[in-house]
Amino acid sequence: MEYKTISRLVYLATGIFIAIWFAQLIINVILLLFFAIVITIVLNAPVTWLQEKKMSRSAASLLVFFGVLTLFGLVGWMVIPKMVTQVNLLIKTLPHYIGNLNHRINDWLGDNASGDGQTAAGIPFSGQLSSLVGRIGQYSLGVMSTLLMVIFFFCLVIYMLTNPRPLLELYLSCFRDDKKDKAAEAFAYASRMTIGWMWSNVMAGALRATIVGFFLYFMGIPGVWVWAGVTFFAELIPKIGFYIMSVPPILIAFSISPVTALWVAAFYLALDELIGDFVIPRLRSKTMKIHPVSILVMLLAMSAAFGVMGAFIATPLVAFIKAYHETFYWKEPHPEKTAAKIDKMLLRK
């Protein structure tokens, strides 16, 4: 009897170890799958609207999917060349801006020491050639793997979008019969929050990017299209996105003039308050009611664990956790008793 128990424990431990090992290997695929589910949920809204207009699911899915791709392609065709030009210009002029920035910081710190002017020893031509070939090979492999992941991602989205019913049946089969209604309700709730999150980000990001582009152009900050593009995508990363979009232009402005940097910093702070306190809450008021602390903690955790992809899916993940927690485990509290308990904790009575 003891031998059978020990054997079962060994098999169980081995199975858990193999499962954890395998999950660690495919974690990027899992994250990509979740992000594909999020995008599919967002695209499903216009697809179902077209279905209500008597269009078939397949036709509506293809129309929405390739319509969105065409829209992004047109935007990219108009914007990306200008961004590439300004990126190249920034790369060429970056040493100048860094030198100005260092000079101003040294003036403030009273440290005017200059470098020793020494340069690294020359590398033989053969060494440079082999290093160049190695870098080209690594770059090519990186481009191919990225291209394959993009194709895989698009295939996931279009297959889930055109024929979602078998996948939803598989999802419901994971729950007992008495829990299937709650499972469907939780998924619908999470879908509403996810759609609200995505569309509010798109609208707020476009508004913020437009305002940033006009202001930086007026202030004479180089790379206007670059910073506007960064601003648009930074909206998808709550809280931390503000620093991603504001710090580089402020540093470049500081290399031009401290007064210019002050104006740029004040502009970004005012814009963040305006968009964050007035525009986004109204866009999300009917869909997402999540405390900022929950989003920030999940954002920091996912970013630390999985990098940029983790940052992108942090907010939808919070939405799914909130939806399932409230649907399956949340019990409607008594407002008076809850308020009294909160007052007791806050006032230390």
C-alpha cells in the first residue's frame, strides 16, 4: 500500500515537473495566444454587427479582418516613410544632442572635465568582416522568426474570428453544467471590458498623438512623427506609457534649451491630466471599472516577467480576472456594513 502511494506521488511530481517545464518553454506562445484572443474579441464586435445586417459570419470576418489590415496599411504607407526619415535624422544628430545634454548637465554639476580622447584600438579587417557576417546572420534569423510569429498570430486571429463556436464549446466543456451559465456570463463581461479598453485606447491615443505632433512641431523639436507614433502606442501601456512617450522629447528639448524642456514637460503633464482625468474615464466608464492599483501591479509584474508583450496584455488580463472573480466568487455586499467596515479600517477605530 505504501509502495503504491509513493509511486503515485512520484508520478504526480514528475507530471507536475514536466508540465511546468513545458509551460516555461511555450510561455511566449501562450502569451501570443492570449493576445490573439483579445484582438479576436475586439474584432468580433463589428463582425457581429455585420451579422445583424444579414451578412454571413465568414464574409463579415474576412471583411473586418482585411479591412483593418488595409486601414493600418494605408496609415503605415502615409506615416512610416516620414517616421523612417526622421529616425535616420535623429540617429545622425543624436551625438550632437547627447553632447549638448552632457554639457548642460556638467555645467549644472560643475564638472567640466573632458575625456581623455583615447579611442579603441583598430580591429583587423578580417575580424570586422566575420563580425559583420555573424550580425547579418543573426539579424536574418531574427527577422524570419518574427515574420513567422506574425503569420502565426494572423492565422490564429482569422481562424478564431471566422469560426469561434467550436472553441467556445470547448471552453464551456471545461465547466460543470451548473457553472456553464456563469462561465458564459464571465466571458461576455470580460469581452465588454476588453472591447472598451481597446477602443478607448485607440481613440485616446489618436487624440493624444495628434496634439503631441502639433505641439512638438510648434516648439521645433525634431522627430515629430516619431514621438507622435510613440505616443499613440504608449497609450496601450497604462501609467508607464506616459514616461515612455514624454521622457525622450523632454531630454531632446533640454539639449536645445532648458526653457524649451520646461515648456515640453509642462505640456506633457497637462496633456496627461486632461486625457487621463477627463477623456479616458468617460470613454471607459461604461465598460471598465478597475482600480488603477490593480492595473499598475499587474503591469509591473507582467512587464518584469515577459517584457513588452506582458505590458500589452496586462490590462486585458486584469479585466478577465475581475470578470471571473466577480461572476464566480463575488457576493453582493451590504453597502452600509461595508462602508462602516471601511471607515473602521481608515479611521483606525
